[in-house]
Amino acid sequence: MITQYLMMEETWFIVGMVLIILDLSVGLQFFALSFGLGGICTGVLLYLSGKLGQMGFPVIETWTGALFSFAALSLVLLLPIRKYLYRGTDNLGDINEY
């Protein structure tokens, strides 16, 4: 039953949006942002898999492929996002130094 939901692109869009909203509202230091974007990218891949699968080019065929693409995309997006968002914070110094 849950495997059916893992193969629906709507599920991944919802998971991605929930993770992005959670990260921006709670302040998880942009950790869940990469997983949210990974979920949205997985939803896009599943959507394209449905369209390209009709032409004979399936992108994601099983629920394990969907989970693997979610994990891989999330981890690949984690490092560039953190590096971009924290690019100028090292040389600010301490606020208590006079």
C-alpha cells in the first residue's frame, strides 16, 4: 500500500513542500531544505518517468528507485546549499570583541 504512494509524484511534491516549510519556520539550519528540494526533484523525475516511459525511456521504475533518487538528490544538494548559504559567515568575528 505505501509502495503505491511512493510511486506517485504528488506524494513527493507534498513531502518536499512540508520539509521546506518546516525548515524555514523552525530554523533547522537549512538541513531539511535540501531534503525538501530532493523530494520535489524526485517528484519531477517521477512525472518525467511517466511521460518518457510512454516513449520507452523509463527514468524511475520501482519504489526503491524513487527512494534511492530521493536520498541521492538530497545528499547531492546538501553540500552546495550549505556552502552557498554560509559563504560569508566565517570572517565576521565575534560580536563581543571590542
